[in-house]
Amino acid sequence: MTRRPAVGHRLLDLLRATPELAAGGRWLVGVSGGADSIALLHALGSLGSAIPARFVVAHLHHGLRGAAADADARFVAQVAARFGWPCVVERADVRALAAAHGWSVEQAAREARLDFFRRELRRRRARGVLLAHTRDDQAETLLIRLLRGAGGQGLGGMRANATVRGLCLLRPLLGVARADLRDYLKRAHQRWR
């Protein structure tokens, strides 16, 4: 019987095999502080010099959760510092943005993040943004699109490498289950928010 490699080994192998990271350059890593993004950050940090890419951690404080959101931002900055990576934290007033444009809070948060990433990509001369979307996020996206009545073309899920409004977005964890990432973090004794 063949043993399946441990989650950590599979995760590190997956990141090592990501051609965009193997090509090097500077990348933003979008980190909320939740388990998925902390697992991505921790795994990238664990690779050290095994890949030539350099990373800048990017955290957007949405201004929605008060002291808890302040603690999220501090936590993300601490984890980034542990790996010696710069961390940029920006605040957005998502409720005001939603009200000004007639958007839902979720849409306003998404727009604020894309704008934040766009500014930081230019400022840092980065190649793109790494996001920690998982297989679970992919399933949720497809279900939401189905419930909204999307046709055959509209039912496509997220892509591992996509350009959205001029931003290169990499989602190297799309094939990984959220439970596997939590297992990885527990084994690594790494907390998340």
C-alpha cells in the first residue's frame, strides 16, 4: 500500500511546482489572517530559498469588525515579520464605499481589495497577487453561480491563474481542501485568526 504524503509535503511540493513562483520576481500575498491565507503564508515561508520569488504580505483592514479587525492586522504583520517579509496594511471604509455605490458590503469589500492590490502591485513592482482560495471556495463559487441561474459559460469556476481587471491573480491552493490546510497549520503549531 502506498502512503499518501503528509499534507505539509504536498502543499510545499504544490508551491514549488507553481511555474510563476519558480520564475521568481516579487509577489504580493493577500492575507486576511484566517486559516487559508495563514497556511499559504506559512508554507511560502517554510520554502525559504527553495523558490526564487520574493513576497510582500498585503492585508486590507475592512473597517467592519472593530477591535477584532485591528487584532487581525497586528497578527498578520507579526507572522510576516517572522519570515522577514514586508507587510503593508491599509484601512478601507467598506460600509461607506458600499453606501456610495449602492453595493452590498461583500461587493464593496471585494472592490476595495482589488483597488488595494492594484495600488500595491504598482508601488512594489510586483508580478501579481497570491490568494489562498481552496477547493471549498471553488465549490461555493460554482454553487452560488448555479443558484443565480448562470448558464454553461457562467458556471466556470475560479482559475488557478487569472487576470482580473488587469491584475494577475494566482490561486495555487485551488486543489487543496480547507480541512487539509487546517491540519497543516495544527501540525506546524501555527495559529490563525
